[in-house]
Amino acid sequence: MPVISATVTTADGTCPVTLHTPDGAGPWPGVVLFVDAGGTRDLMREMADRLAGYGYAVLVPDVYYRHGRWEPFDMRTVFGDPSERARLYRMIRSITPDMMETDARAFFDFLQSRPEVKGDRFGVFGYCMGGRMSVTVAGRVPDRVAAAASFHAAGLVTDDPTSPHLLAERIKATVYVAGAQDDDGFTPAHAETLGKALTDAGVEHTIEFYPAGHGFAVPDNLPYDEQAAERHWDALRALFDRELSG
């Protein structure tokens, strides 16, 4: 798949991105892939290539760009290494909802400026923290998001005033949420709270749990589950085909 490396100017600096497109002239619907806690890496770009093969222009931003040239994480060992785990959590916590919003606006402006991309409303999807980002962005930048998907995310329902579920009344996108089994970060009770908020707000949505652990969709995560991962690709493609390809 063709891949373009570029930078996007945000409110806080310059964010490296790659844009993955199908072969051919296009233009195609645009989507943003919000990475998991491990950050932007070759694996995430390979996942973007796969989605591009379905007919989408996929933007992969380095959401940790404010940290400069940060050292990549090894997702197979990071949670067993106290210092690396602490570094990971520091970087996760460094991205605030306000940053998610301003970054997303810049990413959407970039997509809209590209000749490979059509339309002015986009898809967003992500894994782990990226799934939380996707729902947050759908609520904070509602006029630009047509579809939002979240996979094995934690923190969609919290007691914090910035909890994503509290944005339900602002969301205009169709929302798809796939939780992991036995995940304290997104429990059946959280799903019920989120579902009620979306229903009360009139948001078209699907919330379901896959019979796999947190990290099931991402191959370098230890709980990766091939069957669940293929199911997630089917669900993601169906969502974007329905909401973005018109």
C-alpha cells in the first residue's frame, strides 16, 4: 500500500504522521487510527495498511509527539518491568482530553487537505487508550466524526468529569465498542452505563464483549487472540463501509 510520511502542525507542536492509502487514484474516505498505549510503531502501520486495503485513507499519528524522540516500548515485556511500566503510564496520563481534541482537529484538517481523501467527516478508531481517544474525539469534535470504534479500551466510564460517557449528548457519530472479558477497565456495569448514556442521547451504537482478554486485537500484545482480531476487522470494516462510503 502507498504510504506518505508527513507532519501535522498542532496547537502544541509538530506531530509526525503516516497516511496509508489503497492503490489507485482515489479519493477515499479518511479515518484516524489512535494507537494503543505502546504508541506508534511498525505494527500499527501494518494494521493501517490492512484497513487501507479495504478502501480507506488511514492516518496514523504519533500521539506521544510532545515527548520528542521517545524510546519505543516492548509490549511483550513492558508490564513486567517496573520502570518501563511506570514510563508507559506517565506517557498515557500525559495526553489530556483537551489535547485529544486539539490534535484531532489538526488531523482532520490535514485529511481534508489531502487529494487522496474525500469528504469532511471521518472515521476514528483505536485500541486501549486509543479506543478512549476515539470516543472522546467523537464527543468533542462531533461535526467531523461520522463513525467511532473502540476496542478493548479502559476508562470509557469513570467518575472523572472528563469521562467519555458524559459526552454522549454531543456525539453525532455511530459508535461501536468492543470490550474484553474480565477487564476491570471496562466492565459489564460500565457497558450498561455507557449504553444508557448513548441511548438517552439518541446515538446509534453497538456495545459488546469479545471472549478474549484486553489487547485481543493487537498482535504484539500478549493477550492477542487471532479469532477475536478477525472479528474486530469484520466489525470495523462493516462500520466504516456503512457510515463512510456513501
